[in-house]
Amino acid sequence: MDREIYEYRARILKAMANPSRLMIMDTLSSGEKSVAALQEMIGSDISTVSKHLSVLKSAHIVIDRRSGAQVFYRLAVPCILDFFSCVNMVIQSDAEKSGRVASMIG
């Protein structure tokens, strides 16, 4: 495979590599949300949420839609969340090996 595809993958993973951005993605799994709704969910100021959304948009993970003064976001390709299932399996495996309980994973 061409190195360019690995670099593209790395840009996507780098955009995801933040707990707030992962929360945004997870929240958007249930459908489109306004910036205000995402701000309330994350508990950060609007500029911080906007920066996170900008990073996700630049990586083509989310897309936006304007309606008057409001901006709504949704996942560009919802299958990106399949990655969460795989990550959860890694966490579960680690918890089992170390004797911990991974109760936080649904």
C-alpha cells in the first residue's frame, strides 16, 4: 500500500486522539446535534468546542449544516464508530489480562 494512505490514516487517528473529540463522535452517533448541544455535553466553552469540531471537520470525520445562526454537525461516515468497538475489545482484553474489571465499557 502506498505510504500516502498510511499518512491519511494517521491524520484521521490524530484528529480522534482527544477525549472530548471522542465524546463528540459518540454523541453524534445518535444523530445530528447543534454546537450548543455539543457544548453542553462536553462542558467546555464554545471556542473550545468549535476548535474540536474544526479538527474533526478537517479530518472529514464530521460535516456541518447551517440553519440560520445555528450550526449542526453529524458524522460524515457513521461506520467510523466501528473503531470504538475494536478499541473497547483491546481495553477489555487488557483488563482481563491484568485482572481488572472493565466495567466502564458497555
